[in-house]
Amino acid sequence: MTAQTSAPASAAKKPQVSVLHYHRLSKILDVKFSDEQLFSFSAEFLRVFSPSAEVRGHGKPQLVSHKKAVAISQIVPVGQYAVKLVFDDGHQTGLYSWAYLEKLAAEQDELWADYLQRLKQANSNRDSQLMIKQVY
């Protein structure tokens, strides 16, 4: 899936997302900003760090585990400022604004390291709770 977006002239101060490209096999979403910076996010990372109230916990973030195999099934544009990502586990309530994607890009390594540490502390993991074998 590839989506082209155009940013309004008034948004020139902050980089806007200009291209989203999802690689279904690798489950990676490439996000290109208007300043030509390109970042790649796994579907798992985006699901775990969903901006939804369900995940953010209304102030206290919830630990989302068992999402290693999650995929993005749909990308829905929301105006000129965000996208809604629909995941194959049914989650679809977070709006990923350009500013939020920029924040995730800037903090990706630290966020992921912290997430792995929180999983370990909770004696949880990334693997699916139910083994599913895909037949092609």
C-alpha cells in the first residue's frame, strides 16, 4: 500500500508525511516526511505504541504484549494530518498524527528498549498467545 499526501502551505514549519508505504511481507511501514527523512516502523511497534485511549490508558499506558505477528490490514487517511491504522488483530482506534509519527521516529530506539524491559518485568513476551500456521 502506498499513499501520497499533500500538506497545506500553512504546515510548512513542521515536516508533514508525504508518503506512506506498507510492505505486507515484512510488515514494515515506511514513512517519508516532506523534508525527505524516511523512517521505517514495524507493525508490531506501531500497534504497541498506538495513540488510542485503550493503549495509552487515559494517562497510564497499558502494556500491550503478544503482538509480534500483528500486521496492518488497512491505512485510512484522516484529513491532512493523520492516518488510522487498522490492524489484523481488530485494533483500529488510534489516530497516528504526523506529529505523533515524528515523535515515534525521534524516540523509536528508546521506546523499543523501554518496551522490551517492561515486558520482561511483567514476565510477558512478544510472541502470539496462540500459534497460528499460515498455509499459502
